Amino acid sequence: MNLSMNNVGLADAPSAEEATRFHGVLAKLQLDPLTSEPFYQQLKRQIHNLIDSGELAAGSNLPSERMLAEALNVSRTTIKRCYNDLREAQVLSTHGRGGTQIQAKPNAGVSANRLKGFAEDMRERGMVPSSQLLSQEVVQDRMIASIFDCPSVNTFLRLVRVRLGDGIPLAREVAWYDLTLAPHMGLGLHILARQMPA
Amino acid sequence: MNLSMNNVGLADAPSAEEATRFHGVLAKLQLDPLTSEPFYQQLKRQIHNLIDSGELAAGSNLPSERMLAEALNVSRTTIKRCYNDLREAQVLSTHGRGGTQIQAKPNAGVSANRLKGFAEDMRERGMVPSSQLLSQEVVQDRMIASIFDCPSVNTFLRLVRVRLGDGIPLAREVAWYDLTLAPHMGLGLHILARQMPA
DNA sequence: AAGTGGTCTAGACCACGCA
DNA sequence: GCGTGGTCTAGACCACTTC
């Protein structure tokens, strides 16, 4: 068998030196095997919280997947699942050999978060997002048309919905979709356009 | 060793019978080991295409992870990664022993899509979502408070933003976030609450 | 009760980017 | 070139839902 790779077996050499670098982080990450919450979820939540609270600064490095796996005594796959989810959520980023880095600012407010959807934001925070449609109608509205800088004859889909996190109403949204540009939005609707009152 | 589970080793009994059920699906799924595109990506793409084209009808079943893995001669983990991604995108759903089912209609309209965020919806359609913040302010508003069924002294974050797909403005949204319930939304903002004009 | 997906393990090889 | 993340394997146990 040509196991010609990986210096597994070099003892705990890396831990000894590098552990100090991540001492602060490692001390704050703990897994509870008794709860029903999966390991990777616990980690996601804890890391996200550390970032939100500023204990993990933007731009700083997280332990490598292998290192954290060894430190927490879980498999690399579990760490990877956590890191991957956070990478997908653009909370972490990867830099070749540079490892995994924190991308979001500690307290990135709404201005940054609004690049993500509400649902995505909620899921990152470990909440279950849902949505309740209050009304939907196809309208013509000159004011909105002017905002979009398009002919005032364009029709818009007007949506009002409540956004919930864990079943609790957190936001109310009113949205106008330009049906000329996004016709798929109107699919399945059987509502005739009507004139919007001024 | 107490390998007291899984009838692995019962030969290809399941395949023989069940393969006919999924004959159409299995015949259309093929993995190319030569391309650089990962297996799970190839599968995601192919399954998504089959759904879009209507060859896989909404509500119908997909082969179980184990079965598809065996049929394509890959590990269950690889199939799972594909299925999981599609589940997260709400394209597939899971039903206990019932297996994995196709959830989205080929061209589901807004009424279904509004359970997802704008960004997610865009990404599924292969467009690049972005957002432009027009205004953000912390306000008190009795009308909104009554909608949320909460004390009228609660403060809200009022956002106006334009949603873009591939750089084209597709929607305008006005959102009110209840800062009492979602304080993290206001982090990083230095805007004093002001009274909302009636 | 049988089979499903959910989670986790312990390994392996690869491409790529810093050092 | 070395360590990183990316992909993949072959297995295991569990909770849960449907049969």
C-alpha cells in the first residue's frame, strides 16, 4: 500500500506550538455530548456568537480544520461541516494555506446583512425563518415606476409579508417587483392588474 | 463485533425490484469522472435540470440515498451531499421512511417562493443577487406596532432597499424590524430613535 | 419492523496558495 | 514544499416515519 503521504504520526507537535495562538478561541469552544443539538450546530452557534460579540475579530484566523478537530476530539468532517456552513453564509473565508479567516465584521449591522436574505440571516443565527404572506396584488404605480426608472405603464407585483424567526414576528416587509423585468415572479398568480390609488 | 444491522450483503435484491421503479431516473443520471466538476455538483445540476424540464414531476420520489449511491457506484456521502444541498434549497423534501421527494414545481410562482429570501430565489435561478440600501432609520410607529401586536413604545428599524438580480433592479422593499425582539439588527447603527410622522 | 435520512468517524488523495 | 481546504470513501449508530 502506497501510503506515501500525510505526516500523521508526527505526534502532537503542531498542537504544542499552535495551541497558544488559538488558546483564546479553543477555550471558548465546547461541545456538549448530552444535548440533542448536533456538534456542528453547536459549533456554528458558538463561533457566530463569538464573532457577534467581537471576541473573534474580523480578519483573524480560526484554527485549521484538522487542528480544531483534534483539539475538540471530533473528526475533521464535523469541523468541516460547521466551517462549510459558515463559509457558505460568507461568515468565513478560505485563503489557501492561510487557512480559514473571519470575514464578517464583529457587529456588522443591517447594512452588511442586507446583502443576505432574511431567511439566510436567520438560519445563521440558528433560528428557523418563516414567512407569512399578508397580501399580493398586481398594480400599476407611477411613483414606484419612477423609482425603478422605467415606463410608468409597467406593472408591479406588490407583496406584504411578515417575516418570522422561530415563529416570532420580527419584520414586516412591503416589496414591489417589476413584472416586466422579473416575469417569473408573477407565475401562478391570477390577479388582474388594477390602478393603484395615489 | 456486533454488526447487527443493515442487510448489506443481501446481494442485489433491492436493486432488482426497485431499479424498475427508478429506471427512468437512473438512466438519466450519469457521472463523468474525467471532468473537474465534483460528483455531487454534477448530480445537483442534472437533477435540477430534470425537474425544470418536467421529467421529474413534483411529488414524485427520488431513489433513496443508499440505493442511488449503489446504482452510481459512489458512496452514500456523495449522494447525501447532493440531496442535502437540494433540500436546503427546498427543491427536495424528506419524508421519514417515505424517502426523498421532489418539492418544487417546475416554475413555481411567487406564492411559494416567498418562503425563501430574495437572494436565495435569485441564486436558484442562476442570477447574482445584490442589494442597495436606500435608507435606514430607527423609528417609533404606532401603526407598525399594532401590526406586530406589541407595545407602541417599541422601536423599529425601518429599511428601504432595492433588490437587484444581475445588477438589474427587480424589487423595492420597505421593511420594519422589531428591535425589541431582534436587537442584533440594530447593531452598528448610531441613529437615534425619532418619532414617525403619522 | 423495516427503511429512511441525520450524524459522525477515520481515513485517503488532490489542487492550490502561502511561506 | 508544506499545510490548507475540497472531495470522496466505507463504514457505523440513531431517531423517526411510514409501511
